[in-house]
Amino acid sequence: MKPSDIQVIGDELAIKWNDGGESFVRLSKLRKACPCASCKGEVDVMGNLHIGAKQTYKLSSFQVRSIEFVGGYAVKPVWEDSHSSGLFAFDYLRAVADSPDDK
């Protein structure tokens, strides 16, 4: 499963999948699901999770400057606040898009 088209429409990311499905995910939800080590932390060889400072968001944190494809397996959003280290593997991107929204 791969995206065949990705577009930012308003405050959502619209994704058309090559299996014919479509997903719409709010940009704020996508940003808060960023899988990078700065946002979600990383585990050391002893199994300890190390997380950086708590994320503080501003309006530009939820605006996408561009979306880049990485190889044949992921996309990398570049956010207006310059955050760009999160690689969303296609299966993770679809899981985020299909998960229930936080209320």
C-alpha cells in the first residue's frame, strides 16, 4: 500500500492510496503523531526511553510547507516551524489517518 497522491487541503492532509482508498487526517493530529526521536523519544540499548523536552506547539507547527517522498516507503512533512525529521512510513501514515480523532 502506497499513496498515489497526497495534497494539503485546508487543515487536512488528503491521501489517495493505490488500493483505491482515501484518507483525510487533520494536520494537528499528524504533527502530534510525529514518529521522530525528538517527538516520541528513542530507546537505548538498555531499553530506556529518552525523550527530549515537552513539545510546545504554535500555529506554524500545524501548517505544512511541503511533503517529500522518501524512497518507496515513507513521506516526510516539512512543517512551517521548520520541523522536518519525522518520517511517516506508509503503513504508519495510514494507521494514523485511520485512528480515531482525539476529542
